Amino acid sequence: MSLLVDSHCHLDFPGLQEDLDGVMARATAAGVGTMVTICTRVDRFHDILAIADRFDNVFCSVGLHPHDAASEPDLTTAHLVELAAHEKVIGIGETGLDFHYDHSPRALQAELFRRHIAAARQTGLPLIVHSRAADAEMIAILQDEWAKGPFPGVLHCFSSGTDLARAALALGFYISFSGIVTFNKADEVRAVAAETPLDRLLVETDAPYLAPVPHRGKTNEPAFVASTAAKLAGLRGVSSAEMAALTSANFFRLFAAAGNQ
């Protein structure tokens, strides 16, 4: 049986960190073999790394969420590269643009996003991109930075439009789908999932947020990625086992550093 990968979760967040052993046990029982716990604040990186170090099948990233850009405005590419040298770090981010909440100034979000892109380019580690209500600006930055030199990446927790998906795919990016794909009103997201090449699909929970149907209203956790994968399998006309196999193969192709450990 192919084991699933939860390519994006937050095991250090309230709702999960209090019961890590239980979370991990339930994930194993649900057929989830690998998890990536994502860094959103570089000043908390070592707490996230400690979780990854505790469990053989948990990896992590290093990065600053656009919401928190104003909290660490002086974060440098060099510092990201330095922290990314740890063997458990397999990605840069999450980073990007969030113009829905505007918790940090837009210009600062963009500048820090570019610093993360430079770190991904230097390390060869995939860029983990958060994008909300900023499709046009995201396309412009990705294309501008790509012209300076390629870098691998994934649009995580996809909730944007077709134009951004197609632009990212044209650059070789992967697209990761969360529980949103199971929501009643997420027709546009499902449309993107239906046309994303099968070799570019990833699945995630973004736990503890966005629990998929039939777990809506509960604290999301890695075990629930099985429901998202099952929904994608139905959309694409493959079995759940086939979806698990292909999304896991895609993950280890993109996040090659995880497959080497």
C-alpha cells in the first residue's frame, strides 16, 4: 500500500502540539507515512525543527509567512540559507503574498518573498508559496524572478484562480490541494484540480486549519489528508490507492531531500 504524504501542516500550532503522540498515531492509522511541519516565523524555527527531529517521518521548512513579514523585516536570504542547511529542512517557506488580510505592508511582503526565492534558488530546495487575493502580483513576481534563474516550488493550499495555476505550472511548479477541494462552494478550486497534470499534484491538510469534509468543524490533523486525497481521486477518476501513490511520488520528486533520508 502506498502511504500518503501530508505535504503541509503546522504541528507546532495549538490544537496539535498538545497531543503530538496522538496526532502521529492517528496519522499512521490513516495511512499517512510522511509529514512536513511548516515554519511561519523564523524566530520560532528551532521549535519547529525540534518536532521534526523528534519523529523520523516528519520534516520541516524554514520561512516567514507574509502575515508576519512586519515582525521580521530584516530577515535575510543568507540567514534562510544558513538555517536550511539542517538535514531535516526540505523546503523554503511558507512565504508569499496575502492581500486578503494585509497583516503586513504589501511592499514588505513582496520584498521578503523575493528574499525567500533567492534562498530557494541558492539551496535548490522547493519554495513553499502562500498566495491569497494576490494572483496578478504573484504571477508577476514569479515570472520576474524565474527570469533571473529557475527555482523549484509549490503553490500550497491552492485557493486561487486558473490564471495563477497555469502560470505556476508553466514554470514547473507543483500545486497542493487542501481540504478546500472538498468544500461545497469550491467549484473553481475543483476545476483547477481537474486540469492539473497528475504528475504535479500534492495533497496537504494545512492543519490545524481547513478540515475536509466529513471532518468540517473539527481541528484538522494529518490523518485527515486521506479525505482530501479521496476527493481528488474521485475528481480524476482514479482509485484512492492510485492517488496516494502518485501524490507521494510527486512529493518525493519535488522534495528530494526527504527521499534521501
